[in-house]
Amino acid sequence: MTNAQTTLTAGPARAIVDTENGCRLSSLRVDGTELLRQGPSYGAFPMVPWCGRIDHGRFRNGAETHQMPVNHPPHAIHGTGRDVPWRTVRAEDAFAAFTYDLADTAWPYPGRVTQMAELAEDSLTLTMGVEAAEDSFPAQAGWHPWFRRNLGTGGDVEIDFAPAWQEERGDDHLPTGRRIDPKSGPWDDCFGMPDGVRVTLTWPGALELTVTSRAEWVVVYDEQAEAVCVEPQSGPPNGLNTLPRLVTPIDPLEISTTWTWRTLA
């Protein structure tokens, strides 16, 4: 372990967490094969304290309106946690825990975010919590992994999932509020899975990986040639405005996801 990176190992699996770069998972290798797209903007990063886009970067909490930095004009996207260093509070061979203070970012409320990563030979479990220090506030949390479209040993990845509905996406890339029957891809869309997220990625002849979560929302993005994204999250895009989940000093937000894999070779 260094100040910037924490490496976890379990049998044939190895994961690297880059704490200086938003506590993102910068690498996940199984039997030496890298599963995540490489680069400082990729890997798999936590989305917190919101997921996806906020309409023009503004959200309300009671009578107060707050403006977040517009980092993806005309909206604010994917939270602030991916843009700041996190502190390593515990690191073992196959488990680590990290944290950062919301007050260290543009977020208007004090609080703390924690992320834990636990690696096994055939799975990785990520857990994130958002705690309020004083006033309550709406928040979301989730993950944005960039899985490689092709692992170099077979065909392109195949995505299989059975959502109950799709959030209709407007021209501004925000949900319109209408739930529609799921459409075929390509996608940059949010889906509802009320029984929990379950999405299977299959690289033919190489690997099968299933993303699960007790969360009920997932964004699937597969419009780029290099990678696909399966993003379990605690609410839909713009949810700070349309479906706020209040975090209070006695009621933190917690979300987890598990990625389970098996080789097909």
C-alpha cells in the first residue's frame, strides 16, 4: 500500500483503489485479465452525494436552493466524491475502508462518506455510506464502472437484464418523469428494478460477471466503443429534485453492490 493506492488480492483476483483520484477502482484483474477501462477518468468511481445529472446543477432542500458546479454543461454530473482525495482508514490483504468529508467539497452540508471494498476469489463487494453531521439533506450514492467492451480473447461483451421499466429520457438527458417499457440499446438510460439490480455481462468464451445490488435503480451506458457501464445507484438521475432521499444524523444512506464472476474458458 502507498499513500495513493491500496491493492487488494484474493486468489486469482487483484483490485487497486486509487484514493488520490476519487477513491476509484483503477484496476480489477481476474487471472491477469483487466476488466476495467484504463485511464484517470475511468476505472470504477463512486458517485456521491448524487448520481447522474442534476438539472442545471440546482437542487432544493426545503426552502433552500443550492447550486452545484456545472461540470457537464448544462448540468452537474456524478457528484463530488470522484474529484477529491479520500483517506484510507483500514487496509488488509482483501479488505479496505476509505472516507472523505463532504465539507471538503462544494457540497453545502457537512457530513462524511465512507466506502469499503472487500475482494474474494470470485467477487468484489463495494459498500458506501453517507452520514449527515448536522442538518438533513437529500443525497444519492452509487458506482460508475467502465467495463471493457472486449477483453481481447473473444467477442464483445453482451448485456443481459430484465428491468421493470425504463425512465423516459428527454432531449436534455434528464428523466421526464414517465416510466416506459424498456427499449433496446444502445443506452444512456436509467432503469427500474424494484426487486434489486441484477445485470449480467458476458464476454463470450472468456468471463461472465453479474452486478447485483439491493438498490432499485441502474443506469446502463453503452454508447462508447471502448467500454460499457452498469451503474447501480440509490435513485434516478436528477433524483435530488424528483425523488429526494433525506439523510439525517440518525438515518444515514447506505448502498452496496457485489460483482460476481466466473471464467468461461
